[in-house]
Amino acid sequence: MFGEIAIYMLIFIIGVAEWPQIARTVRASVLAEKKKEYVDAAKVMGFGTRRIMFRHILPNTLSPIFVIATVQIANAIISEAALSFLGLGMPETQPSLGSLIKSGFDYIQSGSWWITLIPGLVLVVLVLVINLLGDWLRDVMNPRLYKG
């Protein structure tokens, strides 16, 4: 029974823990863009609030949203691995980097250190790649860094 709902519980728990940072970032970005002159110009031209929101404000707030989303995805992966390592996440029968690292701890003293090392390296590389993707997205989507 627990194995069937474990993934949904983890998604809910990690989502509840991670959403405030995304909400603060989105709110701050929208409030900053809302006070800029092009929004006032769009209001003067008679555009509706939906058009201003989706055509002007949203595209200009996507860069920080994507960056914070990639950081939060990396945090969620680490959180899931930590919970599974402690036995509070995915059950032993489900594949998880945390449970793989935990299962390898029994074999470290016997000389089979790679059973723990390989999932640990995969976790580190996965989080590093996701963070580098966020940095790349920030550089690509930042109009101030345009070199053309």
C-alpha cells in the first residue's frame, strides 16, 4: 500500500516545501515589471490587462522563473534522495538514488565501495548539470548580455 502512494506523497511534501521560493520570485518579478514604462505605455494605448500580462509582463519574467525552477528541481532531487537514504522516501523496492546509496553502505567494508560511489556520483553530476542548465538559460534569456 505504501509503495503505491509513496511517490505521490513525496511529490506533495517536496512541492509544499519548495513552492514559497518560486512564489516569491514570481511575485517580485511581476511587481518589478509592472512598474516599468512599457507597461504604462501599453495601458495608455488601451490594451487590456490580459494582453499586457501575457504579451509584455510574462515574457520579461520568464528568465528568473526558469533559473529558480532549475535550482528548485535540483533541490527536489536532493531532498528525495536524502529522504530515501533515511528510509522516509521511496520504498526499497522502488529505484531511487538515495536508496541505492543506502543499500551500498552495507558493502563498503567488504571492499565493494563502488556500489555506493556510483549512485553518489550520478546524484552529484545530475544536480550539477541541472544547475549549469539554469545558468545557461539565464545567460541565453538575459537581453542585457546580447552580443549580436
